[in-house]
Amino acid sequence: MTNPDEPVPPLLHIKDLQVQFSGSPTSVLDGISLQLEAGKTLALVGESGCGKSVTSLALMGLLPSSAKVLQGDIRLNGDSLLGLSERQYADLRGLELAMIFQEPMTSLNPALTLGDQLAEAVMRHQNTNKKQARAQALELLKKVQIPAPELRMEAYPHQLSGGMRQRVMIAMALINHPQLLIADEPTTALDVTIQAQILALLNRIQKETGSALLLITHDLGVVAEVADSVAVMYAGQIVEQGEVADIFNNPQHPYTIGLMGSMPSLAPRQGALSTIPGAVPLPRDMPAGCRFSTRCPFADTRCHQQRPPLRPLHDSPHHVACFYAPLENFFALSAEGACA
């Protein structure tokens, strides 16, 4: 009998994941550790090139042949995924875990109708015939609020708008009721109104199914709208993570603070938006210490030479990889230096 007071083990557990591409002197993912509980949403945020999509491809077993997992583990419901054969992973994809890709036109088959593509996904994992599979597909198109779903079953991807194609991708990801759903920038190519509709749809379906959602995005507005927790990624490392309220109300890593400061707001303001100077370093140019040290206004000699560990603040779920966190420590040191 299970003890109700015992913590529920996470649905997804990534531990110390390290991925390197051939010819690269450093890892593109360097010690990534994440946990996600069933029914919860974890947002993985950061600039382009920080390793978010590589993380999702590693989870799906879709890393290119030039990439190699050097160490670490990925567990779904306690079972390791990294030891699976390609056939075993193919059986898992679309059933236990599924992914909504950023651009539907590169993911949907242009030569097949939507009904046939959805039915194929059902028959791949369920013992059913094509008629029954198409009936399931039609019901799911209704669930994701595709207008005139009977007609859309016979349509091809190019005959749909961007918002409807994204709804079809959501339907395809959900059709076998996966426990884990990965959404890689699912609203980037859509206008603001359609973005809101897609986010509301994902939120409603997640509540209905109880699935966990790993949301990969650079849009902090999206994070505030749908996520329970946040992991901020920079140059292949997690630099800050915690509950949404903690990260938004009390950001502690200089990179997170920079991201927050660059967000446009409807509130009155003076001057231009703040920016983070420079760019995410390429793998061949990674700094020896903290990977953000070349862009950080607080960096000193130690930051350039040593990598700060990801550690909890005040024994809380809020973790940060910065020697000076909490940042009041830095400001206190600066004040003492100014008075000396």
C-alpha cells in the first residue's frame, strides 16, 4: 500500500544529461537535470541556440547521428529511455510521449489527407481498423475545435491556415493519449489572437487528460500564462529554475533578470527596453567558467574561471547557478567596496 504522505515520483526525470556533437570541443547540453510531474507544465526558456530544441530531440530519441549522449539519464515513469533500441523508441513515440513541432508544414505529409495521417497514427499504436481509426480522428478534430471537421478530414495540409495546421498537430500528438507532451515553440509562427487560442486549447486538453507538458519557448509571456514551473537555459546549462511566481517575482540569475528586463510591457515607461549585450557563445568559444560571464555585468575573476553550481536558495525549490545569488549579497559587497 502506498503512503499518501510520500512524495509522488516525477513522470519525467532527466539527470545530468550531456550531449555533444561530433567536431565540437564542448557539450551542447552540459549536465541538464529536470523533473516534471504528471498533470504539470514545465517551461524551458532561453534564447535561440541555448539547447532547448536539442533537449526535446534527446527526449524523443530523435538526435541526429552527429550527436552523442556522453552521460546522464532520461527516465519516463521510472524507465530509462536511453537504453532503448530504435524500434522500442518508435513504439514509445506517439504513445507514451508525443511532440508538437514548431512548424506543421515540415511535419505533416503534404501528399496525404489529414484524415489518413491521423488514422495512420492511431493504427500504428492501437489494434483497430482504418474505419475505426478515422472515426477517432474525426472526434479529435472536433475536440481541438477544427471548423467543419468532416470536410477537413479530406483536406491536405496546404489547404489549411497556420492556426488550423497547428490544431491538427496537437490532435496528432494527443490521439493516443500520451502521458508526456512536448511542445516546441508551438505558437511562434502564429498571430497573437491565434496564439491565445492555441494556448487555451493546450491548457484545456491537459486538464482533461492529466498529461504532463514540457513547453519549450523563448516567450516569457507564454510562460506566465500556462506554466507551473520554469527552467531558464543558457548555453546548454540550466542557470535558474523554480516555480513560476518565484522566477517572475524574484529572478536571481543575471541572465534571467536580463530576460525579464527585455520584455515589453503595456505599463508606461521611459527610454528603450533593456537588452543583454552580445550573443550566446558557440560551442567552440565557450568560456572556461560561467558560460554567461562574457555578457554578465557582475562577472569577476572567479566567474571567468569557475563554473557556479546550480544550488537552492534558502532551502527552497528555487535554484540558481550564480556565485552571488541571492543578488542582495552582490549589492552588499559592491556597497562595501564603494565605502572602502
